[in-house]
Amino acid sequence: MDLLRDGWTPLVLREAFYGITRFDAFQSSLGIARNTLTDRLSTLVEAGLMERRPYQTEPLRHDYVLTEMGRDFRTVLLTMNAWGDRWLSGDEGPPVDFLHDDCGKRTRPKVVCDCCGDPLTSENVSPRLGPGYPPHIAERPEVRARFGA
């Protein structure tokens, strides 16, 4: 969540998924202040979700292109979009439809168990401490209780 910072960062990523790569196009599409956009693009480049590629030398200008890590974030945005479509869309329907290129049908993401294929919901998923959880925090009784350890 630290990476997302605020509402602008996911919007910049969304526009990149829609094919925008140039600073001025991001700014025009989003109506975002130049300094805010500069900061968000720098954050995404530093985090490895985007890379800068020069497209002009005089003056030097860059495209902002999604990396593999950035392209992988699309599933997060699709899931957020599906939530918004379900809970926030009006009677006219969702503002954007997504088509699955392989079958040509309108699609929505579905989060499923990678072992059995059943849908994952808040009612059937429980968090557990993973191997990367900081040991000094995992030792706390309230943390262990929260994670059923």
C-alpha cells in the first residue's frame, strides 16, 4: 500500500494499461498536476513497475512503459474495477468493459484457489503467518492470536 500512496498512482497505472506512455498524455487524460505526476511516475520507475525509455533526444523526452512487474499489476486493477462495477456502478452499467482476447467475450476477474479452483471469499479464506513475516513481530501474543498461530 505504501507504493500506491494515494489515488493517483493506480490511475497512472490504469492509463498505462490503456496505452498511454507520454507524460503530457498522462497529464491530459488525468487532469493531474505536473509535480504530482512527476512524483508518481518517479515512484513507479523506482519501484520497478515502469521504466523510462527515451523517444526524443533534443529535448530529451521519455516514454513511461510498464515492466513485467507493472504488467502483472493489471490483475489488481481488474479486481478493483470489478469491485467498483458491482458496488458503485449506476443503472447504466459499468463505465468500461473488458474483453478476454482469447475468447472474445466480456469478462470480469475471478479470484480462485490455485489448488482446487474454488472461488476465494472473505468467508472461506484465513490469513496465516508466512515465512517472510518479521520474527520480532510474529512473537507477540496478539499477533499470534490474530493469525491463529
